[in-house]
Amino acid sequence: MSSPRRPAAVRSRSEPYSAASSTCVRAAVTRNATSSTASSSLSTILAAMSAPPSPGDTFAVVVPRWQSQITRGSPRDDAMIPPTDGSVIDREDQGKGELAMTQLTDVLATSVDVADVLTKLEALVEHWQHTAERFRVQWQESEWYLGETRATVAHVQEQLTSMRETYGWLEHAYREVEPRLHEAAHERDDANRDLVEARAAHEALLRQHLEMAAELAGARHDVEAMRRFAETVQQKLDAERARGDALAVELEAVRRRAERRSKSRTHHPDLMAEVHAVDGQLLFHGCPSNVSLTGLALALDEPLAESLDFVKVTIYGPAVGRPIEAIGRLVWRQSADQSCRGGCELLDMSPEGRKTLEEALATAA
């Protein structure tokens, strides 16, 4: 039968086995011990445990029934079952080992080399130490990942809380905006209806525009025809007006000529005249051949240039007192018998000058 499992609270550094030590090596005996009687085997085991082991000694291994079946029939004489902790039996645990061995019913004597067992036990200890170190590192890494995961979970929970608050705020805002959305939808529907009506009105106006454009094109054609007719009439009217103006000029010339002819012409030796061109050139200076209220007859040494038209006339002498200034126009030029003569019409004269000239001409008559 197997030894009872010891509680974890009573384990100490001096214990040779772990919680699974009931399946481990319990004692060492000499190679010649037999399994004929349990009492002789136990005495041999106790004697071997009471003496310190030395290299090269052999001892027997006590195992439970299910572990002894592993070693029976094995060609190896030093077969053993590795302990879970890899601890070596101490002398301090001799009493506990005797108590455990009294509960064993099957004893298997095997020749074992102590040095080989110690080497294997040390290898097992080192193996389990490495395993424990690896588990410790894995545990630390697991703790670190667990901390990171907890931090991530906390952050995600904060984000979830924030999102819930945001969702609540959005839901509240949506409830507040929903009536306005419905109102905006109604306004949109009304606007769509108005747009449909406006489009219909626009199409009607477009049709009217096309009709009016066609009418306007016809009216433009008629207006163009009327414009051409008006231009023709205007040209005829301009021609008639030009001919009328020419006739008026001729009539005015005839009238003035008649007036000059009707006016009395007098040669007054006390009247002197100066005729200047617009640029100030002196054209005549002396006593005119004859004088009237409408003009002067001039006896010139050389003919006047055809480009001369308007002139400035100054009449002075004892008969008029103050000089009389007037604006005149050369109306005729005549050359005969190597003598040049010309006529100057008085166009603009002050009333006082005209009156003075009239009195002087009346006195000479």
C-alpha cells in the first residue's frame, strides 16, 4: 500500500520528497538482502539508513506495488523512480522513513550504485529547477500580460463609458432635433411642390418666350424693312433739304445783293478803312471806292487770295470820330484792265457804329 500524502503546511526544507513523495525511494539496503520476510528486510533497511552512505555502496529501493512492477523483469539492476522534487534522503528524516516503510508490504531488492543515484538525482533536481525557473518566468510574463490586459480592459471600459455617454447625448440631441427634422421634411415637401409648380410656370413662360421670340423676329424683319424705307426717305429728305439750303443761300445772296444795290453808295474822302485777315495780315488800307451801310468797295493793288473769307474791318476818319469796327466777308473779287477790285460785306457791327456810319453817309450825300 502507498504512503499517505502529507499536507503542504507541514513541508520543510529537510523533507526529502514533495507532495508526491509516496512514490519515491525510501531506503537503501545491501545487495544480498532478500524479500523472504518483511522483518529482516526492514532491519536491513534501518541499518543501512543509520550509517552514512559512501561512494560505491549499494542499497535497495523501496517502492509501492504499482512502481515495483516497473522494475521487475527489467534487465537493469539500478532501475529507480525519479522523485518529483529531486531531494535526497537525509538522516533527519530517518524516523519518518521508518514509519513510512512499516506501511509497505512489498519490498524489492535491487543493486544500485549510490554515485549513479546521486548523479541522476542531481540531474533531476537541475531539470526541475530549470523547469521551475521557466514556469516562474512564464508566470511573470503571464502576470505582465495580465496587467496589460487589465489596463487595456480598463481603457476599453473607459472608452465604452465615454461612448455610452456620447450615445446618450446623441440620442438626447436626436430627440430634440427630431421635431425640427420632421418640420424640415414638411418644408422640403412644400418646397418640392413649389418647385414643381415653378417648373411648370417656367415651361409655360418658356413657351411664351419662344412664341414672342418668333413674333419679335418677324417684327424685327418688318422694322428692318421700315428702317430701310426710312433711310431711303431720309436720303431723299436730306437731298431736298440740301437743295433747299442751297436755294436759301442763293436767295440770301440775291437778297443781300439787292439790298446792296438798293442802298445808296457814296464815295466819302474823309472815311478810311483797314481790312485785316483773321491771322492779322493787312489786306487793304486806304479810302474805299464807295461805302454803304452793308459793305465796302475796295481798290486793290493785287488780287485777294481765294482762301480768304472772313475779315476784320476798321473804319475811321474825321467824319465818324471814334473808329468803327465790324466783321466782314469778302463776297466778290473782280480784276479788269490790270486793276483789282473787291467787295467786303459788313456782317456784324455795333448799333452805335452803324448809326454813326449812317449819319456820316447822310452828310456826304
